[in-house]
Amino acid sequence: MTTKTMTATDVSSTIGPKIKTALPGPNAKRVLEGDQKYISPSYTRSYPMVAKSGRGIVVTDVDGNEFFDFSAGIAVTSTGHCHPEVVAAIQKQAGELIHMSGTDFYYENMVTLAARLSKIAPMPGPHRIYYGNSGAEAIECALKLARYHTKRQNVIAFFGAFHGRTMGALSLTASKPQQRRRFAPLVPGVTHVRYPDVYRGCVGGTQDPDNFALGCARFIEEKLFKTTLAPEEVAAIFVEPVQGEGGYVVAPTIFMQELRRICDRHGIMLVVDEVQSGIGRTGKWFAVEHTGVEPDMVCMAKGIASGMPLGVTMTRAEVMDWVPGSHASTFGGNPVAIAAALATLDVIEKEHLLENSASVGNHMMKRMADWPKKLKLVGDVRGRGLMIGVDIVKDKVTKEYGNAERDRIVEMAFERGVLFLGCGPSTVRICPPLVVTKEEADVAVDVLEECVASVGKGA
């Protein structure tokens, strides 16, 4: 943890973070001491940020320091922190009805939100909706439903995937060993195959990216289905259109299209995990829309309710054919969370945040386009909309991961008042709220460039 004192003059813009104390400040240190005493050590913290309040992209800590949040609470606060319309919806609903379990009773806004989501679905309707409380729960639902609907037991997922930490979702997850270490046995029947990380897969530029991506998909049919996995026993393929924890790696369109063809040939469900990439993050409602592929199921959470806990599994109606008692959740579809989700969708539409996500994201990508040539440690800049990854490498020829360098870059940015997070072995993730402006983005990009250059010089 850093103790470097920073001031607002350290940021190269008249708008920007305002750092008033050493970091962590005195109040933050007190909280950190309590956290160390009482809180599970399983949480991952990159730097000593102790939040107190937030508005838009600005988060204020317990010592009055103001930070630009380019993590959005892990891509959650899609309309920014405490958007007034979302806050008003939460307050109004909390004064009317906080809980009425949707698993045993009926609640009108469960239907209202389902109808709204059906209108923006990335596959044709009619649709059915299941409500949970998180992305992991959305994945658990999809895993159970795929097995139930197809009467098949096996599932295919990808190396680098993160689908959650509950036991079923964890069995699909394959992004870091620590996430699975000492939790075996996991749910059986899951086979992992290579995800088309084009940057690392085409070392030295000797392989055509499309051929590489296509080969990753065709390996399923040409190798797995002919050796160890009978296709008629595969229930589903789970895939992230943009891998989140895996390093913000974008799945090429040709890869997603081939997965769809494989699933159609063999009666397999195509499940897209849009927990991090959905609800406008990439400039469209869902990242899979960039590929033109229509999934059978979509899992979403994070940005859907701007900070309230809500997970959703949406399927083509004929797929969700299980009977009462097959699956349920006491708190899933909580009235307050649904009110926040409805307000979030309203704000995204009224404030044209899909367009803003695409516009500001393109602006940042253009500013960083020359970084792989310009900056010693940057191997790749990739992403869609406001889901951008900057890959940090030790060597641009071997593409050796620069994980320690990445961690120092993220910490230095915190010292300068901008909150980034890492993802994958050595990627800096950039995922601000969808309300971010180009001017605010410029501040963050300037800070990040300064930090990358500084670490690259051995500072």
C-alpha cells in the first residue's frame, strides 16, 4: 500500500481528481486496520481506496480525496455513482415495498422489467426471464437449465473465462489458479478449450488472426467431438463475447459465428456471459450484437441496476421449459433492485449512453492506438466501447506477461487519483461509467500514459 502524498496539480487537467492527503489518509488507515481484523482475507484489493461517496465518475474517500473512477465498481455503476433518477427510484420503492419473494408470490415489476429486457434481447423472442442476485447466480441458472432442457450432462467453456465463484460457475471459470485452488472436486462434466486471444495466439505475426480464431472454434468439432466428448452429450457452450477477468479479450466475429454453427449442428445451447460486457458497456446493449450471432441464453448482472444486486438469465422462451421447484431464489428480483434496473434502462435510453459509450470508447482507443509502438511496456490495446484493455508486457517479441509492472501502474494511477483495476495476467482494464465525457477520459488516459511510461523507465 502506498503512502505517497499527491495534490491536484499532479493531474494534467483543470478537471480531474483532487488528492488532499497522503494515501491512505488518517481515516482510511483506521478503516484498513479494522478491515484487516474483521474482513475475509479472500478479497482482492489493489490499493487502499476507502470509499465514502460518489457522484457520476467521481468517488470521494473517507479523507475527502476525490478520484476519477475508471473501474465503475468492476463495470457495475453504468449510469455513474448515485445517478439522481436511479436514487429516486430506489428511495420511492423502498418506501412502498422492499421485499416480496418472487419465488412464491407475484410482483408486477418483475413482469415490467422482463418485457423491457425482451425488447433489447440479442436474439428473437418470445423470451423468458429468471432473476437472481448476481452474475454467478445467472450462470448457475443457465448451467442447470442447459442440462435440464437438453437432457445432456456435459458443458464446454474456455481457458481465460471467468463465470463466477459459486461451485457451478467456478467449474466453468478458468482465468486464475487461485480461484479454483483447494476447492475440488468441482462440478463434473466441464471441458475447457482455447479462447482466441489473437494477440498472444499469433506470436510474431506468423499466423493469420482469422484462421487462428477459426481454429480455436473448430478444435471443438474436429478434435474433441472425435476423441473424448460425444457431441450428443454436450448441453451447452458458455462463452464471453469479451473475456472480462481473462484480460478484456475480444472474441473475433468469425469465432462466434463458428460456435453458433457448431451448436446448431449438434443441438447444443449457446450461452453468452454478458455479466460484464452487457447493458451498454461495449456501445451496444450486448457485446454479442457486434458479431451478429444470436445466442440461446444471455446471462447479465453488474451494470443492469447501477449498483443494486440483480442477476438475469434470459432465454428463448422454448428453452426455459422447467417446472415449478426446479430452480428459484428468495431474493432474486427484489423490488428495490428491479426499480433500480428500470431506472437504469430509462437513463441509458434518455441520455443516449449507448452512443456515448461507443463515442468515448472510440476516442480513447484512438488516443492509445500508437501506445504499442510508443510505450515500452504496452503490447496491445484492445476493446469495444468502454471496455478497453491495455496489455502490459516485459518483452514485445515473446509477449511475456508484465504482471508486476501492471500492478505498479495501477497503484501509481491511484496515487494520481484515477481508479483502474487489473484483469488477466497483465492487463489494465478501463471501464468507466457510461456517463463519462471525452474530457474526463482524456484526464484518465493522460494519467495512465504517464504511469506506463514511468514504470517503463524503471521509476
